Amino acid sequence: MRNSSSDKMSYCVTINDEDIFEAMKTINGYLDITPQDFKEVYYAAYKHALSRVTKSVAVKEVMTIDVVYVTVNTPLTEVAEKLSEKLISGLPVVDDSGYPVGVISEKDFLSHMGVEHALTFMSVVAIFLNNKDCDIMKIKNLVAKDIMTTPAVCISEDAPIHEAVSLFISKKINRIPVLSADGKLSGIVTRVDILSSPLFQINV
């Protein structure tokens, strides 16, 4: 698959006259343009511009196209190696037809190792040092479908970005598999993808 970084369209939040007008309508009373007044208008206009753009730009414009994924029968040793090699904390799990059926993350590993609430690497080490048995050996021979979180929370590649943001917040997740028109995996969008997008730059 091609690298997505050069293929994403470049967007930025540019405040236009409509945004200023809409922002001014939200401010009560007569405006004596002082620095504080301008700042109030500025932030209101930015909020309006951001809302306008996130509703008009599709997920496919910011998603990562080079998706690292595994199948339901991928051994957990291979899953762990992929996460480590790609420096990512989670990835989609697809069935034999390429449809996302779950997501597997570091949290899933930790949960099945009995250290779900560990906050740091050393806290994991401490837990294992204090336990007689090393729980990680219990999952050594399992495959992705045995510990993945299912069903996968997915989104259409044509959905507006604000829908992805809503899912991040409501589902308390960090990544969402993106589906093509035929329901197969076409990309993945993360909180970082959106926050690092030129979409969140602002020009006046």
C-alpha cells in the first residue's frame, strides 16, 4: 500500500468573513473593539471555523492509508512484534475476507496478563517480580481473536471528521478502523492523525 503522508490533502482552518460574522452574532451587546474584545471574537470565530471545516472534510483526507493489521489467527507473538516494530500501541484485526472484526492493543495484552491497571513499564515489571507465576506465558500460544476487543468500532472513509472525534470521546478509544464502500479496511484514523493534521492550523 502507498504511504499516506504525501497523499493527504492539505487543509487548514482559515477564518473567513462568515466566521467573523457568525462569531460577532454570538457576543451580546455593543462591541468596542479592544484587545480583549478582539480576542473574544477571534476565539469564537475559530470555534465556528473549526466546526465548519470538520463537518466538511472527510475522514479519508486525514486517515493513515498504510494500515498495520493482523488477522484473527495471527499468533500473539507476531502481533507483539508488529506493535513493537511499528512503534504503535494498537492495530485492527480482520477476518479472512478483510473485514475488521476487532482491535488489539497494549491494553488487551496487559489485561490478559493480569496487569490491566499498570501505568508504566516498571509497574509491569514490579507486578511480575512479586508474582510467583509469570502470567505472560499463559497467552504465549494464543492468537489475535483470543484477546482482541470486539466488535471493532469503525467509521466510513466518507464520514466527516467530527464523527470520528465524537467516537473518540464517547467510546474512549484512540484509533478507529476506516471502511471503504464495500465495508473492508481502507485505513485507520487516530487521535494523533487528527490533532497533527494541517486542518488544525489556523490562518487569519
